Amino acid sequence: MPVALGAALAWHHTGQLHLGLFIITLIAGVCLHLGTNYINTYGDFIHGVDTLESARTCPELVTGKFSARGMKIMGLATMGIAVLLGLILTWLAGWPVLIYGLIGLAGGYCYTAGIAPYKYRGLGPSLVFLLMGPLMVAPAYYIQTGLTELTPFMASLPTAFLVTGVIQSNDLRDIKNDRLSGIKTMAGFLGRNRALFVYRAMYAGAHLSIIILVLSGIAPWPALLPLLLLPETIRVLRSFDLKKNPSCLDGLEGDRLEGWSAGFHFRFNALYIAGLVLATAWRFWFAAGV
């Protein structure tokens, strides 16, 4: 979604969309994200974070279905594809792509692996906000336009808030198991009540930022389409109330929150991108005098 957002924003601003570059960028972004997920699973397993109880959504290593070595190889292989495509994009679009790519690789690998995995130091949500928000939207925009501007960084804020919400929902669910494993996430530092407040703030930030982007002229008014999801947002966030139900973040309920967060990220951004596409198509239609 961040890659598609960057390309849609570029099309809206310049009236041009290089489809071939977009497809290469999209595949590279997916491979980088996929490789990060493989390495994340590998890292959590070798550090003793994942157990049969905690790794319900990714049990392949704790059940012995896959080997840790195989998981790491798959992660490095998919990241290798991203590197190859990134070098092609650097040749086609310019050297800034290489800088963005190196930052993305380092951020993806070091989430739970490497010398100092930052997830275990409470930095996961903060760095994911940057890595999966501005630092994916901006290079996708640059590859299409050749321009390094502040606009795509600002336009990425709703996406950044929501992808951080996905990470925060995962950490909320895993507070107990993470503490038993001896790792420290932001949610573990804050405690359940304050971590849930931060989680809710991510969704408030996504909705408010999209309004500010439109009012400031950075995004066109059809970009307000994601606000159609506001009633659902309020309903779901209210349903997770620790005062009324202290176990609402445990077990399958915690899995449900994580699943909803991921699905909401996709739907919100799909509407955001659709708004940009509709505004651009309308401008071309109007300019053609149809």
C-alpha cells in the first residue's frame, strides 16, 4: 500500500505514471516486506520469544514444520530479490533509490535479528512508523517523478499511523509472553492501559491527518474517502475496553485485534489511493472537455 500510495500521489501531481517502474517498485517492496517477515519469525524463534502458546499466527518454527535455518535462508533470498530490483531501479531512476533501499534493508533485517534487534529495545513501533510509512512512500514517489520533496513524507502520515497500529496490536497481545521471554517492547514498557491508549491514538492520528492533508491542499478532497470507515473504527476500538473486560487483549481476542488492524490498514489505504486516482482521473476528464 505505501508503494501504491507514492505512485498515485506522483500521478496526481505530475499527470504521469510509469507503469513499468511502478511494477518493479511494487515487487521490490513486497519482497523486502516478505523478507522482513521471514527474518522476524526467525529472530523471535532463536531469541526464545515464540512459543507454542504465543506463536499462534506463525507457528511454523515452534511446531517444527520449518527449520530456523530454512526460514532465515528464505528471508535472505527474498531480500536478495529486493536488492536486485533495487539496483535496477537505481540505474533507471537515480542514486537516491539506493539510499532508501539500504535503510529499508537494515531496518527490515535488524527488527529481530542482527547485533542489536531494535524490537527488543522498545523501538519497534517508532522505527516501523518511519520505515513502512515515509521511507516507502517517498522512494515510490521519487522513482516516478525524480523529485525529492516534503509532500510524499506528509502524505504518508495516515499510512504510517496505521502500520504502527498493526505492530502495536501485536505487541499488546504479546505483553505477557514478551515479559516472560525477557524482551522489552514499547507496549511492555507502557503497560496494557497506556499501550492501548497509544494504539487508539494511531487511529485518531490516521483520521485527523487525512483531514489536515486535504485542508492544507496536499491531498485532494476525494482523499477523504477513508473517513467512511470512521464509525467502524470507533465501534471496534470501544469493544476493546480493559475496564469492562480485562482479558479482551488475550488469546483469540488479541489475535482478532491484530487481524482487524491489518485488514483496516489495507482498506483505509485502498480508499485513500482510490481518492487520489479519482481526483486525477476527474482532472484529466475535465481538461479534455468531456
